[in-house]
Amino acid sequence: QVQLVESGGGLVQPGGSLRLSCAASRSISSINTMAWYRQAPGKERELVARIFTDRSLYYVDSVKGRFTISRDYAKNTVFLQMNSLKPEDTAVYYCQSTVNSITYWGNGTPVTVSS
């Protein structure tokens, strides 16, 4: 089992940056994949970025070149660096991990991009 706690969300102006953190309750070195999802009001939750144990990465097209996912094994934390934020990036951002075919979610951190 693993608990995930997100932080770092908030209000930012268009063009600004935020860094989200997802702290895991156990070592992440053995977790196959960790990911960030987001859910905007009235929309379905969508995958934003994923990182695998072989360090390969996935990004949804709408964030390529602007967002970067990374992880710090010493801190058992996954990050999502978000640059050049747009109003359409407004959503609640969730951390997700898969361990032994079981999926775990954090409670989410809200991001609002508005002037």
C-alpha cells in the first residue's frame, strides 16, 4: 500500500510557473509507474504525464515542451514542473501510482491559471 500527498498548487497568472510535489509514504524505487492526472470542472480526468522505472516519460500533447515530470528517490517524491501555464491548465491535479497492479491516488491539489 502507498499513500500519496500532493502539494504546490495555487493561483498563478498566465505564463507563470508552478511546481507540484507528490510525496509517497514508501520508497518509490520499486514503483513501476508514477503519474500526474488532472481534472478540470465538468471534464473527465486526463493523464498529463507519466514516468516509468526505466526513466522513460510520457506527456499529453497539450503540455509537451511546458511540463516536466521527475522524481527524487531520496525524498520518495515525484514532481511536476509546469511552465508557461495557460488558463486551460486550470484543474485539480492528482498524483497516481501503480504497485503490483493496484492503483493509488492522492487527494489532489488545485491549480488555477487566471489573470
